[in-house]
Amino acid sequence: MDRLQRLVWSFYREEPQLEAQLEPLRDCKLSRSWGSIRVECVDARHLEEVSALLALLRRPLAAMGLGRQIVLKVPGSLQRTYPMHVPFHSDLLT
């Protein structure tokens, strides 16, 4: 498990139901580059599963201010880009 995955799992460590939903993320490789969080999925079906988790993925990454967008990729094929709203610190308290 890479550092970005550990960050996400750690963020939800006290919420077992959400941790269970994040299970498809275990098969991904996450990396950060040029303001993008890149999520490498296994195949197109896996990309669909991970895209359904986008809201859960955004929360910890945005809270840490780690990027401006999330890019879901299937190597050599599909790629989808989603903007990541980085909230102000006061927004995190609500």
C-alpha cells in the first residue's frame, strides 16, 4: 500500500462501513504529479468501481491540499479527470 492509499485508509479508520466501501482502492496505484492525484486502475470495470468512490477519495486528499484534480486511468486506455475542490480550512470544520 502506497502513502496516498494509507492516507485515505487512515482518514476513514474509525468508520468501518466506509472502509469496506473503499476495498476496490486496494488494487489501485496512487501517485501525485503536477497538482494531480493519479489513480491507476486494473481495467475499465475497476475504473467504474473506483469512480463511484470519488467522493470518499476527495475528502482526505482535499483536506490535506494535495492536488487540484483526480485522474483515474486504465494503463494504455481510458482516462478520466475530475476536479478536486480544495476547501478553505473553515469549510473543513462544518
